[in-house]
Amino acid sequence: MLLPIPFLLYANYTDFKEKKIKNHMTYTFFLLAGIYQLTVYGPGMLLSGIGAMFIAVFIFSILPIFGLSGGDLKLLLGISMFLGHQEILLFSFFLSIFLLGKSIYFAIREKGIKDFSIALKMEMYTLGKIKAGASQKQIAAPCFLMAYFSVIIIQYVS
């Protein structure tokens, strides 16, 4: 369960410093996660990891409220491959909560609470054609790290 932590920490560092998650890190993480699934759990769990990967990336890429871009989605590929189908549901739940909180925080910080509430009402009335979110590039890697630590804590507590 500790394999993703160095990759998540490096992703946080580059996301804060350059507002970009490097491709060499995400591809290496994805490859190591696949090798881990294959060697530790066998080909069945590798296929499970691939299935979880496609489902998680589809859900988080189709919903624009989460604000994930290319590097974030590639990081999600590696985490999904590593966790497999069982833990990815719990991870996705925590990631959704943290990403929504991040989006609301940045939107309120940029627009103020009154303008944000007006923009949010407008977005709900127009079914998302007018966006209420923050316009600047948001950092998402800390949400991945917090969601992963939440999964680890839940697993060790239960």
C-alpha cells in the first residue's frame, strides 16, 4: 500500500511548483502498478485494475465540476491500476469530496460568496452552459494524496 506515496508526493511537488504533473512520473507509476498487480495478485486482478482504471477515468473526465486535466487523469490511471476494483470505489468517493471542496473553495476565493452563489444559481438554471467554477488552473494533486491516505486509514481501522 506504500508504493503510490512517493509518486503522489512528487506529483504534489510538481503540481505546486509548475502546475503540471510530469508524464515520466505518471507513466512509470502506471507501469509499476500494473507489474505490482500482476506479480502480487495475478492476471485476474490485473484485469480488475484495468477495468477500474477505465471506469474511474471515464467518470472523472466526463464531469467538468472536478476540473481534472491531462496529468491528473494520468495520475488517476496509475492509482486505479494499483488499487483495483475494490478500493477504487472508496478512493473515488473521497476524491470526489476533496475535488468538490477544492472547486468550491477556489470559486468562492475568486468571486466572493455572493457572486459565487449567483453564478451557481445561473449554472444550475442553464444546466451547466454558464460555468460557476474558478477560471484559473487549480491544483488537484493534493486531493489525490488526501483521498489515498483516507483509503489507507479506513483499511487499517477496519
